[in-house]
Amino acid sequence: MSEEPPTLLKHLCNQLDMDVPQMVEQFAKTADEVIGKGGNNPTCSERTAKRWRAGGVNPASLSPDTRRVLESMFGRRVPDLFAPPTQLDPQAPAFDLEHEIDMTARDAQDDASAAAAASISDTSLDQLADDVTTLAREYASIAPIQAFQRGKTLQQQLQDQRDRTQVPAQQQRLLELLGQVTALLAASAFNLGAFDSARRLARSADLYGETARFEPLRAYCDGILAYIAYFTGMPAEAVAKARRAQAYGGLGDVARQRLLAIEARAHGYLGDVESALRALRLSEDVDSDTRDSLHDDIGGEFGFSTERLAMSSSSTALLIHDAEHAEQAARKALALIEQRPEEARSAHVLGSASADLAMARLLDNDVEAAREALTPVWAIPADQRVTGVLVRAGQIQHYLTRPAFRGAMLPRELRDRVEDFTRTATTHQLTGPALLQLEA
């Protein structure tokens, strides 16, 4: 006499002649049909399938989506599937009132357990929110690849939690957090030079913001898209994105400074000096004493520090060939960043402001002073040489090829050093329209 299967699930698999690999394959197909979340569908490995068939599994530990797939596959309730198969008694009465009452009570208990299981701990959610905030605030002082890896881990954790809860307030909070971490992934991809992926991630973050009705996040995402347009030689699109972002409601002063600074640089790239100066002046004069929960309360990469504003102003001034203003703004940025602890200094701002200062001095034909200004740039680690720094270094290298500098030893040494700096960067070396901005 064969041994009785330990679970009804195993009994049904035996009847269907379904081995473990076939069960795994059927689970995936059913998940596609029943759940339809693509890469976020529940999964079943061979190890999991063997454990389910052997018994000892608490049905309440399964996610609602997993329960739905199993019930669709076998046409039985999950608690019954993980219980031993019942013996059919041919002498049993057609209707057993006690059994019916017992089953009704068990159904109610299972449904209540499922409802309780369809939520997550608020403490866990608080910790994830803290982790996202920490990443945003540490972003400027770590390598973009490290930020991307940490963000990817957080994104997976948030997606897993979202599958486990049906509580509206928790779903809303998870949508906001997923939008924030996806926006940080977009910023990381941008700084790594992966523009197409950065654009896709920024749009995904914007969709989270739209679903959650979180307008400061949508404004931040449009700002990233404006940066991408700017650095890929589409300044008119950058202006449009920056202006659209400013139309969102609920933005604080920091958000508006950031977007106006982006708009100013895009106008400068277009050669529209009047519009560039106007946006630049507005970015420096924003003072309505308003805040928002993303750019101010979380801050960090979502913020826009005073040194970053000064650095951006120096870049705009260079684009409109105002070397004096560019030098003043770059020096201000460097003075502000020196006030921060060394471990909290942004390599992006430090390198970009130093390169802008060097370029301003090159516009005044002072190569020796430009070399001095570039000193902090050479110390930037290879894995922190982000897009903005590499583009500015490329501008300097290109500018030093002008006929006035040919044959001179110091310009040649600087060109060679910039070339080595970009070549040894672990991020992508960029070429294209952005390198030619100063000659527009």
C-alpha cells in the first residue's frame, strides 16, 4: 500500500502527474494569467515547490497574490491545499451540519487572517522611509555606482512590501517612496552617463508621483529630464521641461531655485542672454519662505544647496561669456563647500566649480591661473567623476586646442592631464554637443 501524500497539494499533483519542474512552470504561467504584474508576479522555485508539497507551511505566510495563483491552479482553498488530504467515507451522510458549521468558522478565520496578512508593519515602513532619506542625504558624498546599487536594493524592498499590503494609506506611502528611490536611481544613471536609462527611470519616477498625486516629486523628475535634454544637446527641450516643472503646485523655494537654475543654463546654451540673466537673477532671489516635503524636509540630492546654486550660476555665466561673473560665482561655490566637513563635500560641486573657475580664467587667457584652479579636480576619485565634471573637463580640453594655445607647453600639459583624467574615470566619458557649448 502506497504511503499517503502529506498534503492535498501533493495528492493533486500526483493525480495530475505533475512533477516539481512542471509545477514551477505551471505556477509561472498561471501567475501571468491571474496576476499580470510582469516582473512583479509571485514566483515559485523548485525548492519552494518541494516544501509546499511536503507540508508544514503556514498558509497565512503567503502573499495574497501567491494564494490566488495556487487556488487558480488547483481549484481548492490554500489552507486545504497545505493540509493532509481527507479520506472519503462512503458511509458518511450526504450533509453533515456540524462539519458545515466548522468549515464556515474556518473560512471566516482564514479570511480574517488573510486580511491581517494583507498589511505590513508601520515600523518596517518607517525604516524604509529612513533608508530612502539617508540615501538622498548621503548621495553627494558617495560614488554614483554605490548610490545606484543601494537604490536598487531599496527599490526591490519597497516593491516586495507593496505586494504584501492592501491598506490604502500604506500603498500611498509606498508609491511616494518608490517614486523617490526611482528618482535617485535616475540621478545616479545620469551621473554615470547612461542617459537613455536615466530618462526611462525619471519617467518611471514621475509615474509614481502622478499616481500618488505627489507634485514635488513630479517637478524633481522634470528637472532631471531637463538636465538630460541639456547635456544631450537639446536646450530648447530643457527650457520646456524646466518651465513645466515650475507649474506644479506645492513647491518650496529650494525646488524653484533648482528649476530656475536649470532653465538659466538652457537659455545660456541657446544663446538667449536676456532670458538666461532673467532666470539666473530669479534663481538667486527666490525668497518666499515656503517649503515642500521632498526638496526641503528630505533634502540631500532632492535639495539644492547654496554652493550648488552658485556653481550652476557660474556655468550659466560661462555660457553667456561673462567670465567675471563666472569666476565670482565659482569662487563663492568653492568657499561654501569648504565650510562643510570633508566627508560631506560633493565631488560633483567641488569638481564642477573648480573647472568653471579654470574656464573663466582661460577666457581671460590666464593659463597659469587656470592650472591652479584645476588642482582640486585631479584629486576626485575615478568612481566619483560624474557627468557634470567630465563634461566641464572636456570643455577645457577642447578650448585648449584653439590656435592661440598651440605649441605652448603649459596648455599641452593641461590637455594631456584632462585627457588622462577622463580616460581613467569609471563612468562614461561623454562626447557630443555638450562639449561645444562655449563656442555656440
